[in-house]
Amino acid sequence: MSTNDYLVLAGTFHGVHAITRTITPRIPVPSPPSSTSTTSYAFPNPGIPATGLEYLETEKFRLTCFQTLTGTKFLLFTDPLTTNIDVVMRKVYELYADYVMKNPFYQLEMPVRCEAFDRHLGGWLRGRT
Amino acid sequence: MSTTKASRIGEELWKTRVDKINAELVTLTYGTIVAQLCQDYDSDYNEVNKQLDKMGYNIGMRLIEDFLAKSNVGRCANFRETADMIAKVGFKIFLNISPTVTNWTSDNNQFSLIFEENPLADFVELPDDGRAQDELWFSNIFCGVLRGALEMVQMQIEAHFVSDVLRGDDTTEMRVSLVRYIEDEMPPEEE
């Protein structure tokens, strides 16, 4: 895939993710009897905000989305049978924190072009197989 | 999440996940930066405070990802939890200190961090020019770091020092106020 394809994919996914988050069903909140007929709605556990799409699966592959608390999303494409995806995700996040965010010449919000990140991630993945 | 649980997480991460370096290297490097800024801005200490805050802000926006990746903690349920997380986990893993969280306002939106120790300020004596003691907040970079880091997790805060032992005060105290929770940004319009 070309860089442009990645950007289109990321943009499309971002939109779909936002939609899936907004269509999360809410349940009516019981209002005190004294109040008027306006019913309010909330998530079953208000402390946990709605997440969006987390998995997307086809015959041939699975797309996993990991969203950090800062809102950064990582998309991982794997075989649908792969296990321990969360371990891989955490490692990717750690390497990202190290080799992308701590690289003083990486500009925030710009495409990640950090050779050290690719190298360490590649090395770690090869070490697992 | 309770205060003790936060302390435990902080201790655990400090022991197992953090690379250590010589503390004096940090102290000397930071001291050099502040001294250089004072020189560059002709001892305009208000400007130096501002620059330190700005540098901290840029660090905080990056450091938060490292904090989250290492600690693997979830979202805080309220600002009190956030305060404990900052003091017991954040400061612990990056500087091996745990400032005390205290002086809450009744609406739980403002608290103070009291620094019993401050590795940035070891060996430091402020310049004896009659103004530094009143104007310079030597460790002002901390305020920026908190502001940058919390902004990335959807909290707009304001932070400033109110006292510093370097100025001859009894304590080193930073005041942190929650301005607002930043609502999710709308997704960009599709072309």
C-alpha cells in the first residue's frame, strides 16, 4: 500500500469509528418522580465512555483497533487466528512512546517516519516467531 | 482507585520498568537550561518562567504516552484520582519522588502538590539580584509538563507555583486547578 492508501484507510476508519461510538445504545435514566416528562439517557456505566469499533473480521484477516487514552489509534492487521493481540498492541504502544514520541525531531500529529521505530518493532516481531 | 493502590503501582513500575540515570546529570542539565534562559532573556524572570512552562508543555504532550504505555492504567474516574495518579505514579516513575496531594477546594477542582524533595533544585541558590527571589519560579517546567500531559487526556488545567524553598519559603507548593474536561472533538467532515 502506498502512503496515500494508508492515509485514506486511516481517515475512513476514523469516520467509521466515530459513527460506531455515537450509535452506542443508551438506556433511559430513571428520573425523580417530581420532575417533568423529559427522560434522559445514559450508558449503563456512566464512568466508562463509549468506545468505538474494536474489531473487524473477515475470512482472511482481522483488523484490531487499540485506542489510547490520548485518542491515538493503532490499527493492527493479523490472521484471524492470531492470539495474544493485546500483547502485541502494548508493545507497539511502548515502542511508539519510546522511538516516536521521545524523538525530539518527530513533529506531533505528523505521519510517523521514524526508522528506529520500524527497526525495533521489526526486530521484536521477528524475535517472537 | 485508592491512594495506596496508586502508590503500589508507582513503586512497582519504578522498580521494574524504569531505566535509571545519574540524578546529578538531570540536576545539572536542568540547572544549565534555566541559567542559560536567564542569560538569554537578560534576567527577565517572568519571561524565563514562561519559557520553562512552554518547554514543559511540549515535554508533557510526549511524556504522557510513555506514562500510559508503561503504567497501563485506565481512565481516572474523577479529578481526585487524577491527582493521586500524578503524585504517586507520574512523579514516582519519572523522578522517584511523590509530592503530597493536599489543600483540596470543596468542589474537588483544585489541589496543591507539596514537594518535600525536588531533584531539579538540589545545589541551587537563586541569583542575589533582589528580583530572582521574587520573580523566578525555578522548577516552573513541572507546571508545563502537567498542563501538556493532562491536555492530551482531555483535561484542561492551570498550574502554578505558590511557594518555593529556594525563595526562602517553608515549603515548595504547586497549585493545580481543573479548568474543564475537553469534550471529544467531532470527526473531521468527509470530503
